Amino acid sequence: MGPAPDNSLLRSSDNRKVIMNNSDQPLWDWTLRRIRKIWPLGDSGKLKNVVDPELPESDVQKLRNKINACLEARGGEMSARSRAAELGEAYLVLSPLGRRRFLELLAREYDVDNEAIEKAIEDRRTSDAPEQNRKATSRLRQLLEPPRTRLLRQFNELQEGVKFLVDLRSELMGWAQKDPELKALDQDVYGLLASWFDIGFLDLQQITWKTPAALLEKLIEYEAVHAIRSWDDLKNRLGDDRCCFAFFHPRMPDEPLIFVEVALVNGISTSIHELLDEKAPVGNPKKADTAIFYSISNCQTGLAGVSFGNFLIKRVVSALTAKLPNLKTFSTLSPIPGFMKWLQNEADELQLSERERLVLDLIKNPIPDQPGLLEMLRSKNGTHEEEARSLFQPGLLRLGARYLVTAKRGKQASDRVAHFHLSNGARIEQINWAADLSEKGLQQSAGLMVNYLYKLPDIEKNHEAYSGHGEITTSSAVRKLL
């Protein structure tokens, strides 16, 4: 691979959030430029020039006419693609307000026809002959699919059309939370995407330093757990004793859906700083006995609800064991993103030991003019670090264990990362003190990280216990903390 692109191309942490929030204008501008180059607009593809970006009521009829033309499917296949491309471009050039009005039009005027459905149900109920019954059933099945679903399906035929719908849903999801009609539209879009992104269609690829730079830049943008600080940092994460795997869809070959970063080491790692240390000597992957999954990032906001992660881990474990038979242990080094919020809002309701209460008080009510727990951990002062360890380590580790095991939403673990790994059959192996002293790690989890162990013979049993009864499997070390 040639020289790495200039570091100025790297996004800051804030800008990375902008990229991942597909409702923001920069990504829409990029998508629009791509689509204008590749979507085959016909002579009538001038709608963008006559529709106001805010989509006032006077312009809604123009879009309505385009939608109706798409649904009527007049002409051949090329005509259908051209009309879908015109409609998609019209959507992309609208302002956020205009795009919401566009979606409201789809939600309210292109839903199912309830009166026709009721009539079809009655026809089926009263039909006696088998042939009439089959026809009534077929008619009912057709009526239960909203016309807007047939419209959205046409984008699957366009290059970048699937990515267009993924980005559209990422914006729709926010509006749908407060609008029942938009929520129904969101469910329709989700249903299409879930069927298109079935795990059987996905391709697992290993990302290396020789991967094209455009794709490596996307890893930088989409990394959601431990920010990639530089090209040297990225190169270190793709070294001989490190690897990265991602799922891709054939209709989005340049866009990772989800990726995992893995460290090949000896023994279970307890600190993210050691794994990401660019100056650390490179290990021999053939002699490694442990694979540490230390970062899993979902890349496409619009695919929320479509599960890839459990399949990703299983496929990566299979790929690694085939290549490196010495690997015997598969563990994560994971953040605890909900821990500090739980400490601030819910831990007071528990019966706490004296050590736990001391830790909680120092976090919630630090003593004026004295360093609090986070300040001690953040400090480079060795005395403060040792003081924090001796005074607060036992209490903080116990609070961490209590949060992971007892904080629930129904039967599920309250912490989203814990829920993900527990539902995949992992167990909580150990909780690590001062494992992530980055600002994000301190603010989320007071520096704690957790190892979830994937013990291959026990995965199915652990999965069934958690999914069926909410039972969380833990190691003896974690049970001692409790």
C-alpha cells in the first residue's frame, strides 16, 4: 500500500458523530453527489428544479404525481428505474422539513386501504368454493401490503438505492418516535431492510492495511467504541497480532455494516491501553492462545434492529480457529456504557456497604477543593492513583458487578453491551479496575471494563438461560464480588 492519506482527512470525535448521524446534511450532500452520477434520470427528471426544498403544500401534488406514476409502473423496466431515481433525487434535495413532509405524504396517503381489507375479509369468510377462497386469500394478501412498500422496493433495483433507503430510515427513526403514522412507515422500511439484510446475504471480509484507503477512512469514521486517533493508530490495529473483520452486503459493497477489532494475545487482557499501545512489541499470532474482541461498531444507523453482531462473532471465531489452531480462549474487553448513569440515578436505592457508599458519595458529591474519584483516576499523579486504588477499588468493583448482574429492564440486563454479549451466550468473566482511563471511559464507567468470556461448549446453554429466564452466567470471581 502507498503512503497513507494526509492526517487532515481524519475526523474528530465530534465529526465522527455527525457522519454516523445520517440525518445531518453533510452525509446527504455526499449521497446526493453519488446518486446524481449513477442514477439514470430521464427527460422528466427535472422535479428538483421546481420543488421548493421546504415542500410547501403547493408542491406536494408534484410529488404525488411522481409517486402515482411509480406505482402504476407504466412503461418498461428502464422507465420504472428512471421514475424511481427522479423520486429519490427529489427527496434528497429537500430540506429536513421538506423530507419530513415527503415521508408524511407516504405515511398518510399510501397506507393500506382499510375498507378494501374489511371487504376482502368478508368475501373470504363467506366464500364456499375452494377456488373462490384461494382468490379471496390472494386478494387479501395483496391489500395487506401498503402501496408505499411497493414503491420503496423499487429502489432496490437502483445502484446505491439500498444505501439510500438505509439512510432514509436513519432519519425517519427520529421522527417516528413521536408520530404513530411515521412509526408505521418506519416498520415498513425496517421490514424491507430486514429481509434484504438476512445473514445469508452477507459477506465476511478481513480488513487489512492493504485495504483501499477509502474503506479504511470509513473504519475511522464509524469506530464507535475507541476512537482511532491517527493513521499510525489504525495501522497498529491492523498489525500482525491484530485483525479486523467486517460484514458487507452485495448491494453496498463499499459500506461496512458492522466490524469487530480483535487482538491476538496470551491470556485475557485487562486494559485497553495495553491493547492500543502503538509502542508495544508486536506479538506472534501463531503463538497466541487468546482472541480479545475489544471493539464492535455498528456502521449503519438505518439498520437499527437488524442483528448482525452475534453472527459476526461466531463467524470470526470460526475463521480465526481455522487459521490459528492455538487459540483456545475467546473473550471481550468491553465498556460498561450505562454504569455511571446508573450510579447517579439508581444506586442510592440499594443497600450499600460502607465502601460502596463512600465510592458513590465521592462520585455524586465530591468534596469541595479536593480531588474526587474521577479526578484521582484522571490524574497522572502516582500518589493519587495508589490512593484511589487502595480506597475505592473494592467498592467500585462491587458496584460494577451489582450493576451488570442486577440492573435489569424486565428480564434483560440494563447495560446494552452486557445484553448483547449475554444474549449471545457469553458469561461475565471479570471486571477490571482502571482499564479505560480515557475521558469517555471515565465518564461512562469510572474507568472500569469487563471481560465477557465465550466458552464454546457453554454458549448455547448460557444463551438459553439468559434469553428464556433472564439468568446471567458469571464466573466465581464475579460471584465473590457480589
